[in-house]
Amino acid sequence: MITKDNEPIVRMRDGGYIVQHGQYRYVVRDSDLVGAFKKAEVEAYIVEHPESVIPELVPPPPPPPTLEQVLAMRRAAYQIEADPLFFGYQRGENTEQDWLNKIVEIKVRYPKPE
């Protein structure tokens, strides 16, 4: 369910709703509020009915991985996924292209930070 201005709303089992607004997530207990409001009306409702909402700070997104972390993730993926293909290529069980494709796939999965 979303509000008129595309703010997401999640219905909880107990009948309340979780409304994401900016860096806060609000639990709104008044069901007739949902579906017919805009962001400004949510803010007004929260100010007028503080007893029916529970503010909860949304944690910030995790920082992007560092170059060292990316290289470590690549190294682990090469050992688990690409090395067996390389050894299979040496034994004639795989093609060289299978191995090279896996290396490219790993580099795309774990891009270096800019």
C-alpha cells in the first residue's frame, strides 16, 4: 500500500502501519489514516496524535566496501569458483573461455570502489 505521494506503507499483524518518512519510520496505530493522505498530512497527524505513533530511527545504509575488502572478496571467489575451472581447463575438462568468463563475472560482482 502506498500514500498518494508514493510513500510506502507496511501493514503490521496487530493492525498498525509502518510509514517511512525521511530518516524515520513511524508506527501508526490509527487504521483510518492510511491510504488517503499525503506526506504533509502524515507529519500533521504525527504532531497531533503523538500517542498513536512510535518513532524509530532508520539505520543508515552500510558504507561501501573498501578496496581491500573488495580484493579479499574477489580472492575468495577466485579460489572457490574460478580456480576449479582453471584446473579443469588444464586437465581438458573445461574450456579456457569458461574460466575467463568466471573471472569477468567475479570482477563484475565485486567492482572496485571509485
